[in-house]
Amino acid sequence: MDLIAWSDFEKVELRVGTIVHAEAFPEARVPAYRLVVDFGDGVGQRKSSAQITELYDLDELVGKQVVGVVNFPPKQIGPMKSECLVTGFYREDGVVLAVPDKPCLNGLKLG
């Protein structure tokens, strides 16, 4: 494992957001959903491609709070530009979303 300096960690903007829209993303090479996540007034709504189809159905995602990286540059994924990275943990059966265990205001920064 590579060690990083505290100043490196401080550069990463990990924030809480609420999924406000979720839809299938059939154009993605790997099965994925297109998400819109509301990160609050300071950041706003951001689009993301999330490879979470194995463990999550579309109807359970809207309203779910997630942790996302909001300061990566946009990344072109097929026909869409992903504007944030929704975080999760890789298991053998799919990706488990990283979520706060209690409700938080959208935009709160992990620190």
C-alpha cells in the first residue's frame, strides 16, 4: 500500500449527494446506470455513470444518498460526460455503494 500525505487527501472533494434521477445506460460497454446526483447549493447536480447494476435496481436508487468525488475532471463515457464519481466497494457479486448511515445535507464534505 502506498502512503499519501494528508495534503493529498485534502485535495479530494468527497461529498454527500442524493440521487435524483436514475436510468438504464445501454450504450455503456460495461452494464451501468446513468445517474443524476444532487450535491447541494455549492456543487449542484452532477451526472455519473455507475456500474452498480448487479446489486441495485433502478427503482431503489432515486432518493438514496451516496458519497461522490466531485472534483475530478469530466470523463467521456460513451455518449455522456460523467461529472462525478459515485463511490463504492467491489465485491465478487458487484459494487456496493458507499453511503452515509444517517441522513446528511447534500454537499457535506467528508473530512
